[in-house]
Amino acid sequence: MSSISDSELLEALLGAAHAAGVAAHALYRSGVAVEHKADLSPVTEADRASEVIILEHLSRLAPQIPVVAEESVAEGRTPEVGESFFLVDPLDGTKEFIHRRGDFTVNIALIRGGRPALGVVYAPVSGMLYAGDVAAAHAYRCLRRTDQSPSGPRERLHVRPVPADGLTAVVSRSHSTPETEAYLHHYTVRHRVSVGSSLKFCLVASGEADLYPRLGPTMEWDTAAGHAVLAASGGQVLAPGGEPLRYGKPQFRNSYFVAGGPLELFPLSS
């Protein structure tokens, strides 16, 4: 890692996410068979193809950094991790992919000291690419389609001030729970946005929403890249007890969490 700066590494991660997204989008258009893993969650050829591309990129960029990738873990390949490691979700929102709703993403994050340092989220169908460098407090998005079109201009992302007339809350399309509904009652919620995958973090990061509670199970690769984008834009992701959500936990499982901009986040119970 000493031979490459964080800004250079982030650029390289953008390229890896885009290449993986190109492959996933091609399979999305042509259609793929659906299988199920041991935990009964769905998986497709696109998940695996995207992960292979990302792993190839990371092995060239930073071969000394362990990579925890969803499909590899599902097949029993979980590396030992230390201070720094990558978290990869090659296709977040597989259900959205299968049902052809479009809002699936490719996610790559670098973790340092239990916290996200760099993150990239790519939505192949829309072509929107999000990136965050937490230490630099710099997050942006740009349009980079899966064809040969040039990338669009980079738009700096900032969380927005708390709206006086009520919040916009982001809720999961596939995983809403009674606990989530109870949590939202602590706020004046004027609008709700239902979307799949890590795009929920990105909506808060871009100032299009204010609050994203997740009171249900997730894995660390589901959240790390979006967390990085949100943190780099001035947002926060808190676990029960009010502490920042951390990474490198046993089996890479997350607790409940709530993500938001500058608003005061009501504490979660575990």
C-alpha cells in the first residue's frame, strides 16, 4: 500500500467496480439462471462473474491486503484479516437483479482499523458511480455507463441540513420490518423512498434523503462501501449504543444500525 496513495487507489477501485458492473449488466440484459446458497439466499452467474473481475483487480492493486468477498465466503474461503482488508459485495441487491428492478450495485470498500476508509458503489443500470474517501472527507458521484461513453463530470456529495418540514427516510424494498416502522415513529417523516441495495446510503450521502434505519440482519460487505461514501459526505452510521458501526466483527455480521446526515439519531436497542 505504500506505493499507491489513497486517491490513486480509489481511482483504481472505480475501474474495478466499473469493469465488474459491465459484466453484471450484460448478464442482466441477457438473463441468467438463479441458484440458492446454503443459507437459501439467491445467487446468479452475475454475482460470480463480478467477483472474479474484482478479485483480479485487487490482486494486482494490493496483493498484500486480504479480501473478504461474499461469494468466496459462501464457498468457504474466508481469509484472516488484520488492520486493513477489503470487503467486496460483487452484486448487492441480487433480488432486485432477479426481479429486473435495476437498483443492484457493485460494492468495494477498504477497511482500516475497523472503519471504512475508501468505498465505491456502482449501479450498472443507471450508470451512476459513487465514491468516498473518508479521511479526505471527499465523496462524489458521476455518470459512467457500461458502454463506451465517457464519464460525466464529478459531482461533490454532501449530506443536507435537517429539513424543517420533515425527513425523507429510505427504507429497504425487500427487508422492511415492524422494528423499522417503530423506529421511524421517533421522527417526523414527510417522505419515504423505497430502494434496494447500498443505494440507500448513497441517497443520504447525496442529500436526497436524511435517514436510513436497518433493523434487520446484514453482512459487512452489504454496508461497507455505502458507509464509506456516506461518511465521506459528512454522514454517520451508528450501531446500538450510539457507537459507529465497525468492521471485522465475528463472521462479518452486522448489528442493527441507523444511517443519517447531521440529524440527532435516536439510539437503537440491540
